Amino acid sequence: MAADRRGGERPGAAGRASGRPQRRRSAFTPPKRVRLRDEAGTPVAPTTDPDGLAPEPHREDGERLQKVLARAGFGSRRACETLISSGRVRIDGVVVQEQGVRIDPATQVVHVDGRRLQLDETKLTLVLNKPRHVVSAMSDPEGRRDLSEFTAAHSQRLYHVGRLDYETEGLLLLTNDGELAHRLTHPSFEVEKTYVCRFEAPGGAPRGLVKALREGVELEDGPARADRARVLAQDGREAVVEVTLHEGRNRIVRRMFAAQGFELTALIRTRIGPVLLGDLDSGSTRELTGRELGTLMAEVGL
């Protein structure tokens, strides 16, 4: 065996002298399984593994995680490495802090600061400011304006998430992400929606109106209650009230006001979950930002 400078034998020297090939160490050697923890650091057990262990998220033939994050808009690769080392990134529920992790963006779920990243480039979600007198459908047998005119510029086959009635305008989501659409419309996820409601109110909105909307009104298909309601404006002729609720029954906002004796002259949806209509022009569309989409997906458990 060869000796080192201190007179001892150098480990591995015999193998090199004998011509045996040396085993190269990988720069990243992941454990086979890692223990899942939530954001507070408490161990949690995934449903697929009673021991609370999950497969290591590293994929040897995948793409470097910092490169995936940089492409998703989280800054330079150096900035993305800082995100990883600070424990702000989760892959398939596992907090990843080591550099050099490789993943498959098409099959693995990535969260940054609790927000899901949509890495499937075939998926598209748009915000539409639906004008009045447009049917919430991709075609209409009566020949009225429909949503197909607003999706024609996109190669993806998009579907509307929920509906706005013919007279109602405002925020409508269009997507080809079936799971996202399903969860946004399923009542168990209770996604909040905000509406601005205008109606004739000589003398101003009655004092008890907002209270009645909050406490609940009785409709023919059961009681309905606003999560929040407030008067935005009134001039002695008309009043404008903002209502937030998580129910999605047909024409529920109009029916709640009708139960209090008011017929809405205008109804605009301005928010769905974290997504705001903002100053988007009537009839225009825009793609959701990564932050909006991630927060929206996290809100429905994706």
C-alpha cells in the first residue's frame, strides 16, 4: 500500500494500484425515504404510507430544481438556490433543502411558500370580464353571444368555471385544467366570490338590509347567507352594496335581494378567491399570474 506524508497508508491507494476501478461518489446522494413534515415542522403521515415516510422526491433523470423554479419566474438560479436552502420549497409534500435535487415537472407537485406551481405548460387559465348579454356557454342554440368569441384566439380547448347569468357581468374563469375547475365549483371547498350589486333605493339603502343579508334570507330552495356585506355608495336614488359569499346556487345574489324587495339593475362579480377582476376591460381576457394561480390552487387543496 502507498503511504501518505505521515507515514500511514492512504485509503483506497491499494485499489488504484491494483487497477480496480474506483467508485465515484455522487454530488447528491438522497436518502431512499424521508419523513414528511408540515410547515410547522410537525411529522405528518401521508395516506399512502402508514409509517409517515414518503419516497425521496429526487429523480436521477429529471431537471434541476433551481432551473425549474427560475423558469417559473422566481428569479435567477442563484436566487432559487437560496429559496431551496431556506426550506421554502416542497416537492410532493417533502421540504427539500439540498442543492442538486432533480425533479420531473410533468408528474411532481411543487409548492413554494405554500403556493402550488403550475408546471404543466399545456394548462391555461384565463380571467374574462364577461359583458352583459353573453351566455355562459360555448355555444347557444338561440344564437346569442357566447363564450366562444373570447376563446377563439387560444389553441387550447377552454371551459368556463361556473356561470354568470345573461344579465350579470364580471369575472369568469376559463381553463382546460379539469381538476382545478372541479374543485373551484365543488361546494365543499367554499371558495368565496364577491359581487357589486346596484339597485334603486329612493331615500338610500334600508338600515336593516345589510344585516338581513349577513344573517340570512329564506329562499325557495333553502336559506342563503352572505359571509360579508357592506354599503359602498348611495345617493338617495340608487345604492351599491358589496356582497361576499361562498355559495354557488343559480342566481343566488339576485334572489337574495329580491327576497328583501329589491330588483338589481346591475350585478358585477369582482373576485373569485384570490383572483381580482381589477381594471380589466369588459370583453377582455388575461392569463392568471403565477402567484394568482398558485394561491388559487392552494386554496382548493392542489
